[in-house]
Amino acid sequence: MSQLAFWRSGSTRVLPGFGLSMGISVLFISLVLLLPITGLFGQLANLSLAEYFAIITEGRVVASYMVTIGAAAVAALVNAVFGLLLAWVLVRYEFPGKRLLDALMDLPFALPTAVAGITLATLYAGNGWVGNIIEPMGFQVAYTWVGIALAMAFTSIPFVVRTVQPVLEDLPAEVDEAAMSLGATDGVAFRRVIMPHLWPALVTGTGLAFVRSLGEFGAIIFIAGNMPYETEITALMIFVKLQEYDYAGASAIASVVLFVSLALLLAINIWQGRFVRRLHGGKG
Amino acid sequence: MRRIGDAPIVRRLLIGAALLLSALFLLLPLVAIFAQAFSQGVAVFWANVSNTFTLHAIGLTLVIALMTIPICLVFGVALAWLVTRFSFPGRRILQTLIDIPFAVSPVVAGLIYLLLYGRNGWIGSWLDTHDIQLMFAWPGILMVTIFVTCPFVARELIPLMQAQGSREEEAAVTLGASGWTTFWRVTLPNIRWALLYGIILTNARAVGEFGAVSVVSGAIRGQTNTLPLHLEQLYQDYNAVGAFASAALLALIALLTLAAKAGLEWRASRREAFS
């Protein structure tokens, strides 16, 4: 009993295992996640500031940022629309094959990226199932910028669907009933009543899709064509530098990618935290 | 009462658009994998799969996944227990740190391990003088696989354990159960399905990881080639049918993952309906 009283008085920690779980978690995070990042900084320390800037602002590398960011932005926007449509249909309607469609949504997460890569490249190449229909019509997807955006969109679609879906499910029926009974049309009611509830989740999902697309590698390199200045993504630039044993160059570019993705991740987390707090009346 | 988007035309239009786009965008690639793999018949598919190098790649891939899972499992459960059962300063930071592997490009993940444990890194150079090689060998593959897969179990458990709260465990402990008994008898039965799904996701990603592994593996055929690297080599050698045979095996694992997820969700919804 005295032991119990001690637990109660000092803190709210009734349950055991604080020390053990803290030990395992901190040890693991330090060794697996944080320690390797020091290797990157160690490598960067060998570069002067001028050398560092020369590497990360080299023409071919800058072109790869443009290709990556541009394609990722297009992919994220397409996914925002497509993802919203899919989430809406999966939550609001009953139809044959709904279960299957729902299961299919996770395919891009479950399918290894290299498998997605060679499959998309084969489908959209000039002699592929899709390529031999669209290329005579003048649309070239494989080995162009469009192919990169397509591969990015494929790998990141679940982020939008799976972020919007639960929010839409939790929306009570009274919300649209009220709007409809007051005489709003579907379009107006959707824009003015549903969207304000949905857009925090939509922005979060689209943001996650964008971050994922910036770093994607396996799904893209097969369909990209990898032409310097035109269809080279930044992740490939790092890979090319490594194959030339230019570790300093690879590290410099990697540090840019790492910084941008961690900054975006942090921004999304803060944004999400704020929106959750607002929904729960400041208790978050 | 009518809800938004209930008009038959709107409804049919939206369902039709969703089905058509999903069929073209998601289903068609899936069908194409198997069509390509079997395009020269079952015998050729089988010859491609039972080839020595493919078998070695399958073996290595499975061994890496089997070693990754228990490590991620222990970490995931410990972290979920820590952040859902206790409140302490730095809790939010831990939850953000665990997302790092999702945000970091797989190529960058491979690179940071190569820089640290490769021959020129500060740990790698020490290991080198003791004749221990981690990079361009299976331990390197294992290390980066753990890096990219470690969030899955924790990510599945944290929301569930947060929602369930700690009342049942507190009751068990106050009634005199030891910490381990409480965990095995109270916590584990409550989280087993989420745990299982976390393991399935960890396995799917471990088996399929490409970017990070391609940086640290060296891709030596018959030695450090995992299945995704093996299919890349075959594809670059213009052996598309061979590449798609390996791809079909990986796609099969992906399909099993989706089926398991659907099954677990169906179970959960049925339980909800009964309770």
C-alpha cells in the first residue's frame, strides 16, 4: 500500500515501465535516426562554404530541383482533387465493388516502388498498353517530365485519401441536412459547409504527398529517362554523385533535400497540431 | 432527409469518375505486372523465379525482413507505451522524430548510413581497422531497412492506445498484477490487431525497399542483391520478362498485405457493430 501511495502522491505514473520504454525509445532513436545524420555533417565539415554553395547551385543540380519541385507540385495538386473525389465516393456512396476500391487505395503504399517504376515505364513506353494509344495522339509521357509527375502521383495518392476519409466519416449528417433544408444547392453547400471542415485534412494530406514526392526515387527513375538538365530528379543527382565516389557532392545535395523535407515535416506537424487543438477546444 | 451529392446524376457521375480513374491509374498497373510476368507462359515465369540468382535474392530479402520485424516491434511497442501511458516533457518531440524516416528520401537515408559506417566514416574507419564491413554487405541492408520501416508499428499503435486510455492497465496494476503480467494479459489482447497490421506494413516495406538499399548494398548478384535490386538489374539488362517475374512475387506480397488490411478492418467494424 505504501508503494501505491508513493506513486499516487509524486506523480500520475501509476503504470510501470517508464524507465524501460524511455530507455529503449531514446536509445533506438539516437542510434538509428540521429547518429547517422552526424555522418552527413561530418562529411559537410570537410567542405568550405564556397565549395558547398558551388555544389548546390551548379546548373545541373538546380535544374534537378526545378524538375523535382515542379513535378511534385503538379502531382500533389492532381492528388488533392483525385484524392478528395475518391474519399468522398468511398464515404458517401454505396455501390458494388466499394470494398475492393477501398482496398485498392493502399496499393501504392504496399507495392514496392521499384515494381511501380518498371510497371509504369512499361505501360507508358511507346510500345506499352497506354503508350501505344496516347503517343500517336501526340502525348508523350514516358521519359518526360509528365512521366515523373505521374509516378509521383501514383506513389503518393493514399496520403490524401487516407487523411481526408476519416474526417469526412466523422462529419455528422445534420451538417448537410441543415444546409440542404435551408435551400442551398449541392455546389454551394459543399463549398460553404463541407469544405471548411475538410480543408485542414486536405492540406495536410496534400502536404504529405508533396514531401513524399520530393524524396521518391524507385518509382521515378525508370520512367524519367534521366536526361541531364531535363528529366533528372534531385534524388538521382545524389545517386549519380555517389557512383562517381564524389561523397562530398552527394552530401551537399543530400543536406539540401534533408533540410527541405524536415522543414516541411515540421511545418505540417505544427499546422496539424494547431488544427487538432482548435477542434478539441484547446485541449489537443 | 437528402444529403449533399445525393442527386442520382451527381452520384452516378462521381462514382463513375472514381471507378474509371482508379481502374486506369491503380488497377491497370497491377494487371500489367502479372500480364508481363506470364507473357511467355508459366514455364518461362517458373524458370525466371527458380533461377539461382533470383532464389538467392528472395532468400536475402526474406531474411532481412525477418530480422527487421522483431527489432521494429520492440521499438514500436516501447515508444507507443511511453508516449501514450506517460506524460513528460519532450513527448511531442519524440512523436515528431519518429516521422523522420517518412520524410527523408530513401536515397538520403542510404547515404547517411554509408557516410557514417562506410570506410571513410568516423565509425566505419574504426570498423575497417578491425576488419568489420557493414556497408556493401547484408548488415548495411539490414540497418537501412530498419531505418525506413521503424515508424510503422509505433504509428499504428499510438492512436489506438491513446484512444483506449490506460484505465484497464491501471486497474490491473492497482489489483496487484506485475508490469509484465499487465502487458501480456491486458494491453496485448487490446492491441494485437493493430500490432499485426503494423507488422504487415513493416514487412511490406522491408521486402520492397529500393532507394536506401541500392545505396548501401553494392548489388552484387548472388551476394547482396535483394529482390527489388535484382529486378532492376534484369530490367536494365533488357530482360523485361525476368524483371516482371520478380516484380510479380513482390506484387503478390503487396496484394496479401492489402487483403490482410481489409480483413482486419472488416473484423474491427463487425466488432463495433456488435458492441
